[in-house]
Amino acid sequence: MYLIASHAMLQKAQREGYAVPAFNVHNLETVQVVAETAAQMRSPVILAGTPGTYRYAGLGYLVAICQQAARRYDLPLALHLDHHEAAEDIHTKVKAGVRSVMIDASHFPFEQNIAAVAEVVAICRRYDVTVEAELGRLGGQEDDLIVDETESLFTDPLMAREYVRRTGIDSLAVAIGSAHGLYQGEPKLDFARLERIREQVSIPLVLHGASGLPARMVQDAIARGICKVNVATELKMAFADAVKAYFHACPQANDPREYMEPGKLAMKQVVQEKIRICGSEGKL
């Protein structure tokens, strides 16, 4: 297999009432864990990378690693640009083989947001690339993206309808109370708002900030139209905690082939859990 656009897998999820989990990857080990687990569970998955991830791993390296994972497991994998903002940067990565894009212009006023997203959609249509965009703003932090709670905005359903019509995007990331990073208190999602957005918008809806959300809450969101669920922080924490525990037990360890394994096993458990929560197991 090879890297694919995410549009068809999200449409299938929308028709059949489940969600595709999107896991933020950072290195070889993350890609190995997500791809291997997805193949074992026969689940569609999206491998997502923020601008910081692409800077760290290198565009060519990351594309090649993900292509190899798709071939090794005969798996249709989507490599995704998560929270990218610059059209030129997106164009460069699309030409390198990425087929799924999130253009984040949510920090702009409505009209400027539409203009920035429409520009990226026009570029991506030339390459048959899926485009996701966000209306409203999630609070919290993901890599370089930091949004104070006072600047977070919920998605307006009627504006969402106009936004989708004028931009031509394939999927819409909605702000309904989730947040990037870990939740400081009990998370609350505005399900009534999500239902109103679903009434106004026919394309697949995306939930960012799913790390730390209770399983029942994520499943309730899926039942109301969410077709893609983003997971980042929980993977990083599971990996880091397991590796730190290994070094605590084995302070003289120096072989990454050994100390990386506990981290990979811990990430695998998170991936398995999220696939089951999303209901995507066996959907390939």
C-alpha cells in the first residue's frame, strides 16, 4: 500500500457510525506502534504530525517511514498535517507525498479564515489531497500552538454552514469544549451544539483534544457526528512514563533497542484503547 488521502476513510466512518483515530506521531517508534497495532486490529488510522514534528523528524524521513509502514502491513495509511498555518509550507509537504492536510486559520477573523483556507483548498485540489479546517478555537497547548482559555471560542453552527460552503473543505474540526493537552478539571462537551452543527453541516466532523476525555464522552460525540478523533498527549505521556520507569529500574541502561521497548508497549496499549473507543476495529 501507499499513503492515501483521508477523505474516503472519513466518509466510510460517517456512513457506518464510527470514528477514525488520528494519532500524533513523532519518530520511528511511534509510527511502528500505530501501524502495527492498526494492522493487527484491522483499523483505519491517520498518522498526524504538527509543524514541530516535521521539523524534528524531517519531512523526507517522516514520509519515507510512513510509506514503508503502509507497505509492510499492506495498510492504507493517511499521513496528515496537523495544525499547519502557512500555505507555502503545506504546498511543499503535499508535493513531498502528504495527502491529508489541516489548515488552521482559526486565529483569524471569519472572513480572513475563509480566505486562507480557500487558498489551501485550491492548492490541494490539484493533488487530490483531503483538507480539514477549524472554525472556533480550542484552548490548551499542542507543541508550538498555545491558546489561552480566554481566547477559545465555540463553533457557531450557522457560521459553520457558511464556512463549509465557501471554503470547500472535506472535514470540519469543531470547538465544543475539548482542549489540547491535559484537562485541569472535569471536561465538558457541548453536545447540543454538536448536534446543531451536524444539522447544518454534512461533511465529516473532527474532535481535537481527545486525550484525557472519558471513553463514554468520546463515544457520545461519535454518535452525534464526530468521524475523526485526535490523540496526542496520551501517547507522549505513556511513552515517556514507561521509559523513565525503565531507567529508574535500570540506571545503567544505554541501548535504545532495549529502553525504547517499554515505551512502545505503553503506547500500544493507548492505541488499542483508542481504536476500541472509536469503534474502528475491523473496519478495514
